[in-house]
Amino acid sequence: MNNKVSARELLALSLERYSQADIARKLNVTPKTVRLWEVREDGPPEYRAPQLQGLLFGNERHSQSEADFTFIDLFAGIGGIRMGFEKNGGDCIFTSEWDKYAVKTYCENFGTDHPVVGDITKVAVDDIPDHDVLLAGFPCQPFSIAGVSKKNSLGRVHGFECKTQGTLFFDVARIIKEKQPKAFLLENVKNLMSHDKGRTFQVIKETLEDELGYRIYPKVVDARGVVPQHRERIYIVGFRDDTVFSWDAFGHRERDAKMMSDVLHPQDGSEDPDSDFLRNYIVGKKGKVNDKYILSDKLWKYLYDYAAKHKAKGNGFGYGKVTKTSVSRTLSARYYKDGSEILVSRGRGNPRRLTPRECARLMGYPGNFRIPVSDTQSYKQFGNSVVMPVIKEIARIMKPHIMTLIEEEEVQAHQYALLGQ
């Protein structure tokens, strides 16, 4: 029996025990969605089966009722954005990530309380649960706005559907439009602001504010100070209703800046090489970094000569070497290729790459964050990740405004209920 049939049967059994409204409330969807599932030939989407099974057999999640707010995690990567919001009382109720290796790391660290959906472009909005906050580290794609005026004159699709169709931002916009979350956080590279002479960001701004009616607060944040890494990213905070949100509350102080000594393996015997979180990265009684992370003579000569050639031309191209007192360059997804942007000095001898555990620390992940994939995949994952403590701080300053909007909505619902009596 396939998953879709199983989900349909589970829904039928659930309807014998609960009303459509009860199921909608427990699964955090609308009653209309439950009605659609009931009449649809293939029933609910297959990833709803575990939740429906939970309704029937008593193992449904209780964290949602205990959480302060709910959120969905789009383009989730390995969960850095989720972790930051969970640490501020949020409950993740839907996840989308297409990369199978990232999904493996994500599920290893967050469990499988709900399935991870792959291609968000193929997910119907009705199959996404209602939520308080939408989170998305969406990829930056160029927008094609040529011919917009002509399409408008012909009465064809207009607005964000015209400007952003075919980009992944379109899927974020369509979910926001239909689900109307109280708030959202979008994350992207700093260059989003200047991409295509500013036109890309202008389309995003117009879509979120003029088309969807949200007030947005964009800011470029450098993670330096939170972690010993120069890493600038743009964060777009948005609220559906008026708030007094301000980035001035963001607690980011240079004097608290960490150094690479907080990231690098100490190699003094204080780390256990047999630990599940350090195994294969360090070896021996002193926990020396495994020799496999040391650059070969051939690779080191190539990087050294390449940097010397460009230095002679007055260019700044080349490797970046760090010591214990350094702040590193930006860790990128290409780090697996040669590690050139962050090479650890070993004094005499060839420098080495960071280990995946050091990369995790450089991105602010806790020491018990599990890395179940190969070094190549882990370098890609951390290079694509957010700096988790930055997200945690953003979630902290967003939360009071999220809670205010939740409370206002509850008051309005209570008032409508009284009027309906």
C-alpha cells in the first residue's frame, strides 16, 4: 500500500473520531484544507500520514501547544534558522529542503516529528499548515521584469506573479500571500541589495510591501563579533501589521568578539578523540588534528604561487591564513575544493584546512550538533549555512512583536465569538 492511500485511510479513520474543525486545529490547517483532502482522489499529501497517525494513536506532538509561536522553515539547509527560533520558544511545524545530504543532517539533529518536503515549488499552499512566522533562506535568482508593461496592457498576469515567476522567491511570496503569517524572516547574501543595479531588491521590496502589504526592515549584519568570521548577510524582517520593531535592539558588540582560538581544536589533550562529535577529526592522547586535513605539498605550492603572482600585480587574490588570534574570511560552500579562504597556520610546515567540527563552531553551532555526512558535504553545508547565534538574536528581538500580534489576534477572535453568540 502506498503512502498516499495510507494517508487517505488515516484521514477517514480520523474523521470517525474528530470533526473536520478538530482535525484542522490539531494539524494547524484550515477546515477548508481538510475538506479538500476528504474529496480529493489521492487524499492528504503523503507527508501528513505521521500526523494523522498521531491523532489516532495518541502520539501527536504536544510541543505546539506549549510553544509561544509556530513557524515554517523553507530552504532549510541544515537548520540554523530553525535552531535560532526554537531557542526563543518557537515550534517548527513544516520544513522544506531539497538537498538529500542537508536533509540527512537536518533530520539527524531535529528528528522526524514531521517529514521534510523536498521541492517547495511543487507543494500546494493548502498543504502547508497555518503558521505565525515564515522563515526562508531563499537562493538569490535574477528577476526578469522585461515586458511587464506590455503584459499589463494585454491584461495578463501582473504584480509579483509577473515579475518573480520562475524564481524561488515567487514561492515564498505565494505562501505569504495565502497564509498571511504575522511575521517573516528572509535571509540572503549581502549582494542581494546591489544585484542587477539594485533592481532585484527593488522587486523584492515592492512585492513584500506594495503587493503583499507587509512592513519590512532589511539590514546587513556582519557575524564578526558573534563568531570570529567576517560574514555579511542581509536579513529582511517583515510584519503583517504595524509594530515598533527596530534593529536598535540587536545586541551585537564588537568588544565581545571571539577569536579563532574559540574555534580551533586545542590539541592539548582537553578534547576526547573518541567522542562521537570529534571522532576522525582529532587523534591521539593530545587530540591532534588528523593529518588528512594538512595540505599536500602540491596544493600548498599552487596556492602559494598563485597568491604571490597576484600580489606582484597589486591584487589581493590568494589564500587567507589564520592563527589563534585571527578573525577569518567568509566560509564558503567551495571550501571543500582547497580550503584556500581559511587555512590554519601550523607554524612550520604546510597549513591545514579546518575540520568540519571547526566549521560548525565557526558558524555558531553547539558542540553536540551532529555531522553525519562526508567532509565534502559538511563543508558545503556549513559554507551555505547561517551563523546560528545571529539568527537567535534576531529571533529574540522579533519575538515581543510576534507575541503582540498573536495576542491581538486572539482578542479579536474572542470578540467575534462573543458577537456571534
